[in-house]
Amino acid sequence: MSDTAAFRIQDIKARIRAAEDEAGRAPGSVELVAVSKTFDADAIRPVLQTGQRVFGENRVQEAAGKWPALRQEFAGVELHLIGPLQSNKTAEAVALFDVIETVDREKIAREIAKESARQGRTPRLYVQVDIGEEEQKAGVAPREAVDFVRRCREEFGLAIEGLMCIPPVDEHPGPYFALLQKLAGEAGVEKLSMGMSGDFERAIPFGATSVRVGSAIFGTRG
């Protein structure tokens, strides 16, 4: 497993570098978020041993069950919440995660502000945009995204640093990545979390600053 993880990480990072170069972007301008959701500590440990330190998880409770111990073993881990956040999990999320990428409604913004003040801990924050306006997906509608970022800042005092999206499956992602890039410019945010295992190379020309790659590193989930 260790050799497999090392090979896969090396391959993904080489592909990121090649896409950066092709897009005329500076080397290292795109961060790899290794998506470790549904994988246990034994599966994650070999990836940590390659030097990878930035990971994404979908569920607060699952992450809380494995990452505190892994952080004791490996220094410098940065943990991103990339799945929907329930309001009753906000306190735990603020305590555990370094980055919350799924701020998607006023109630969550308010709870994060409250917990950040209470805990004296301020995770970096992204607003999730439902870029394809799909009913089954979380996120703010594209037409509401810029105003929502403004309200997060002005009403709740949150320092929103980026936008995140998941384009519709089986559609060309380019137009959706272009739209998120446009919205980020209008909202005055610098970070763009977009692109996953199947399309991260397409996201890089549109300004992705981080890509979320899971199956191409860990393999198929059971």
C-alpha cells in the first residue's frame, strides 16, 4: 500500500505541475487536497508518509474519529471540511478543521461566527456555490454568491477567503469553472477550490488554487 500511495501521489503532483505549466501558472500555485473520506487511519497513514499534509473530509464525526490520533503521529496536518456542515456539528467542526469549505447558508455562517468567538479559533472559510443549480447539491446559487460573501463579512464578521464548487456530473466542467472564477473576482476572494479526480487538470487553467483528489490517490471506495 505504501508504494502504491507514494506512486499515486507522485503521479498526481506531476500532473498538477504539468497543468500549471501549460496554463502559464507559477509552479506550486495549486495545492493538492487529498480526500480521505471513508478511509480509515491505516489507509491514510501511507499517504501521510509520502509527505502529504493537506486532507479533506466530508463528515465531522468521521474525521473526529481518526484525525486527532493521526495528528499525534504526523505534524503539520491541515484538515479541510469539504462536506455539508450541520449546525449541531459546528462547534466540533470549528475545533477540528483548519479550513471549512462548505459555508452555504446564513444559519451556518452565524454558528461559525459564534463558535469562532467562543473558542478563539478561526478556521479559514470558503463559500460553497451550487454552480450547476442542482437541487440535490448544497451551496449558494451563483446569482446569490457575491451578496452572500458580502453578508458573511459584514453581518457575521467572517473572513471568507474563497469559493468552492462541484460541477454537474457528465457535463463539461469548463464553463462552470469559468463561472466560479468570475464570481470570485466579483466577490473579492482569492482562493478557488475546484477540480476533483476526474477533472482537476481542467480546473487549473481557470484559476483553481486547490484541487480535491480522492479516488486517484486512495483507489475506489468500498
